[in-house]
Amino acid sequence: MNPDRRPLIAANWKMHKTLGEAVAFVESIQEQTGPCADREVLIAPPFTALRGISGKLSLHGYSLGAQNCHWEQKGAFTGEISAAMLKDMGCAYVIVGHSERRQLFGETDETVRLKTSAAIGAGLAPVVCVGEALEERERGDAFEVIGRQLEGAFQGLGPERMNGVVIAYEPVWAIGTGRTATPGQAQEVHAFIRSRISSIFGKAIEKSVRILYGGSVKPSNVDALMAEPDIDGALVGGASLEVGSFKSLIQFNV
Ligand code: PGA
């Protein structure tokens, strides 16, 4: 963690929680943790809970995000949601290119690029996810894969559009498996991502861009991960679903 970048602890609820459960969670987590001055908390519920909790995330430091968007502004795209619609719901962020969407729903570097650009255009901060599969890591290809995903996501974007953009490094082999990258493994990739961002966008963006780690982050490993200089936060699935464990993550110590 670097004090120049405000740490971001993000809950990716995936396909969990009804509206009632989501509302109860955000009321309880805010009551238990209070306002956040030196860190930011992001809740990304299913689309169906966005409206219901947007007015309830009232404490300082809490933000709302969505888990996906479409890249077109409007049109005949049955079942899709535009970035402007998310903004209208009170979202500040949208997760783009999560590995589950890449693996299960045909997301490609090109659709990630289109969504990233659409999100920025609508005034949202995209949380752009990158990460290698286990076979790619074992073959020694992790950096090449991540480099390609970064170039794909940000192709054609100028540095002036990168303000607020967040990157999440999520090794696919660590998501939902209980197997976390060691702080050293995560730091190595975060440093690589930062240097690649520097070569694409220059030093100012390199210094300001927040890079989250995701993949089995839990109360027992969050402090060690957050102590690394290039880890600026966490994107959390499983451990974000219970108030007790998410509260411990928000209250990480470095
Ligand atoms: P996990 O999920 O914390 O359950 O591993 C992280 C993610 O998919 O964003």
C-alpha cells in the first residue's frame, strides 16, 4: 500500500443476495464500521439490488458499483444494461472483464476494451480485471497474458481518460479456490502491471492508478497483501458475503 493511493476494498457479490439481503447487509456493515476516512469501500451487488441500496450507502467512503455493463448506449440488446443506466442508479464503478465473464460468457479483450471505454464515457470508473490461468502460470506465460489483457483493455485510450480507472489482478487459479497468491507473488505481478501502465500512459498514471488484488482474499491474509507497496486494495468474492468477514477486511492493518 502506498499512502498516495487511497486503498479500495471492493465486494463483488456475484450472483448472491436478494434485495432484502443486500439492504440488510449495507445497513449492518455501515453501522458496524462507521465512516471511512482513509480507505474506500465498494459494494458491487447484482443489478437487481443497485437501486435498493444506492440511497442506503450514505456514509463517507462507501461507493456503489455494478459487475458488468454493455458497451452500447442503448438499442436492441435484450438483457443488457448500459453504463449510463448504471450511472443513473448511483454507481460510481463497474467491474469489467472479470475472469468468470471471460470464461463463462465469452468476454474477450475486445469486448473488455469496448466496455472500459463505454464506462469511462458514462462517467464511471471501470475496475478492469486481468489475470492468468493456472496452466499459463505453470508455462511461465503469466506476464505475457496479463500484458496482452492490459494492452487489449486500454488500446486507443489516452492518459487523460485514465483518471480514476482501477485495475484488478485476479489470478484465475486463486478465485474461489481458497488458494491465495502469496503477497510476494501478487506484488511481483502488481509491479509488472504498474510498469506496463507506465509504458502505455506515462509516469503520472503509473503513480496514481490503483491496482487491487483478488482471489481468496480473507481476514487472515489481507494485512500481508495490503502491506505490499503496489497492492492498493482487494476485490473480494466469498469473504465479502458475510458482514463479519467483510468488516475485518475493511479494517485491515498495515
Ligand atoms: P473470491 O473471488 O474472493 O471468492 O476468490 C474474487 C473475485 O472473483 O473477484
